[in-house]
Amino acid sequence: MTAETSPRPISLFDMKAQQALIRPEIDRRIAAILDSGAFINGPDVRELEAKLAEFAGVGHAVGVSSGTDALQIAMMAEGIGPGDAVFLPAFTYTATAEVPLVLGATPVFVDIAEDSFNIDLDDLKRRIALVKEEGRLRPRAVVGVDLFGRPADWPELEEVCRAEGMFALDDAAQAFGGALHGKRLGAWADATALSFYPTKTLGCYGDGGAILTNDAARAELYRSLRTHGEKTRYEVERTGMNGRLDTIQAAILLCKLPLLAEELKARTRIAGWYAERLARHVVVPGAQAGAESAWGLYSILLPEAGTRSRVQAAMQARGVPSAIYYPKPLHHQPAYAAAHAGGLRQAPPLPVSENVCQRILALPMHPYLDEEQVSRVAEAVIAGL
Ligand SMILES: *Cc1c(COP(=O)(O)O)cnc(C)c1O
């Protein structure tokens, strides 16, 4: 690089570099939909569903309107509602906790393991036992979240759910493409919710989502629930919602899906570059036996809570963006505090979730970062420590 050329700007996510690769194909597909007028449930939706199922190695994929609606439809299909306890990590995006509450169920917040940021198995078992002991709620479902793209411990989670007769739901909104023991996320759990929000590993240009499952009966229910619970047109069999995936968003995803495998490799390479440069200074995401993270986000843990604003300022001064996922554990959110207090009378504390919220920091992560940019990010982090 010569002194005159300014360095490539760094962004947290980058949808422009990817779009440049597929823009003519996107324009062609959107034009075809404008010509056909098949805006709702067009052929692109079915084509995408088949390709998503194939990519994940799962029997069925049902396109829906968002990741949040994917979670909601999956829980509605189980009849989850008042009196039901839905166990989920206290450290996740708000949608994971919002859905059980919207359905009248009670979220029971579970602590996370510091080395994975995912649900802590021992704490989960302890809280299931407490719910049974208190006897007011029925343990009904576990939502395992593959946070930042890192697979949760699905063999163990499935085992716990089987032993307790609970529904296992994978919130893989940040993790599409991730795999565990040779099986992609989507083929684990009873059902898996995906989000196609633009910044996710597979994102559209608006809102979108999908539910993956190996269970044909569940897939059929999801199709009914996303269209107002209809069995056939205007024959309403159950209470549903308007939860369909737009044809135009499906078309965009069809253009992007062929890039995903290479993009996942690029994310893995970038995570390796970060680890090489930062592992001696901060806690970087550790290796996980048998797993391939989708690297939806790349978050480091700072040595102590007090340094975060200093590090962010040092990064900003060097033109490097950063973000905090998430600044507050869900049981401290005003909207969920009452549910938390009402869920378990004797709720044990959630110290890891609380501590991690103070120390977590997300660095730029997208498949189009080069090694020089990663070096600049790492230098900026180290400068702020
Ligand atoms: C993005 C996200 C969701 C919600 O997806 P939307 O498509 O925005 O509704 C749910 N859970 C997690 C963990 C997410 O990151």
C-alpha cells in the first residue's frame, strides 16, 4: 500500500461486497417476480425451502416472515401457553424470551457457560428440578440458542429434553451453516428457527426466516400456522397468524445461498486471524470439539468490565466499529423482570450472564474482511486495553 491510498474502511457487517457479486442475478429474479405477480407463496419460496432443507440435511424447511415468527410458529405448533415453563439462556437476543411471553407461557432464564456463551447444562437441570419442586409450572420446552454461531451442546440438550418429555427448539438465528459432529444445525433438536435478517450468515434484504424439522407432521402444521391456521383456502382449522416469507425475499436468498459454503470458510479463516492476534490479550472464542461455528458474530471477552468503553473509544479513534451483544441479561430487562420474578420463587442467581454482559465486545465479522483489516482491528483492540 502506498502512502496516498487510504486503507480499506472496516464495517461490522458488509452486504455491499457480496451484493456486487450477485447483483445481475438478483435484478433478473426480482424482475421475473414483478412480471409474474406471484408476490405471495410464489415458486421461489418452494424452491428456496427445498434448497434450505438440502443444505442443512433435514427433511423439511418452511419459509416464514422472520426469525421471531419462526420461534413463535414452532411454539404455537406445540400448543405452548399459560402454565408452561420455557427454559432459555439469560444471555441472548430479546426475541428468544419474547415469544413464550406473547403465547402466555413463562420464560425461565438459565445461566450460560462462560467458555461457550451458550446455555449451561448443570444450571438448566437445576432449574428444571426447581420448577418441578415448586409445582406451579409445567416444564415444557428448552430453547437452545447457538449464540454468535457457535452450536449449543445439542446431544446433551436433546437428552435432557427426551428425559423430561420437553420440546427441543434450536434458535439458530445467528448460526445457519454451523455444524456439530458432522450434522448441520437444523438437523438437531425437534425444530430449528432461522432468521434471514440482513446481517445474519444467510440474510435477505428485509425480514425473513424459516423453520427446519425432520418431522413431516410438524412441517405441515407450520405451513398451516403461517397462513392463519388454514387447512385449505378459507377453511380455518386452528388459530394461526400471517407469517409467510415474501417471494421477493426468497428470490434474494436463492441468489445468496450458493455463496454460503465459501462464506462460512472465509468466516472461519477470519476467526483464526483474530485468535492469532488477540488470544494473548483477551479471551477469544475457544475451540469446540466436533463443532463448526457459523461465526455469525465474533465476540471477545475483555479481562475486566471497566476497560470496555476505553477499548471501544480506541477502536473508534482508529476507524474500527464495535458493538455490544448484549449489554444486559434478559432477566434485567424491564419487560421481563416480572416474568423472571414469577417464574421461579427461589430463582438462583445468573452470575455468568451478568458478568459476561459487562465484558463482551463484538468485532467486525463478515466474509469479505481481509487479513490487513483484521490486523488493524486487533491493533485497535490492543491499543485500548
Ligand atoms: C436475530 C435473532 C432472532 C430474531 O430474528 P428476526 O428475524 O430479527 O426476527 C432471534 N434469536 C436470535 C438469537 C437472533 O439473533
